[in-house]
Amino acid sequence: MAKKAKGKDYFGLSRIASIILAIIPVTAWILGFLTRLKDGKIVAAIIRLIGLGFIMWPVDLVLMILNGRILRLLPV
């Protein structure tokens, strides 16, 4: 399996592209869900899907701007 490049959280996209996608709430919610599924974190993906995605959106946006990564709150 290929290593994930540092600072590229949304499927290997560049930091600028990831920030642009993180600014839009719907795409940030969907990509946050898909990113957790890709990482194998089913519980975290379901929590994102049922509504907490919009609550976590500002946190993910700030973290994406500051360090290019989204928050990994749940390890499962």
C-alpha cells in the first residue's frame, strides 16, 4: 500500500484543492465520510453520516488550513 503524502488528506489532492473542498460544507461532509470509510473507520464514518459532519466541519476546516489534515477523533 502506498504511503500517504504529508499534508494531503482528501484522497491525495494538493493542500490548496483540499482547502477549497473543505470550505464548502457539503463537500467537506461527504469527503470526511468517504475519508473515514477509506481508512476503515466505519463507526467514525457512520457518525459523520448521521449528522455530526456539519458539527465537525468548522474544526476540519481550521485544521485543513493550519496543517493540511482533518481531525481523526475516533480511532474506530
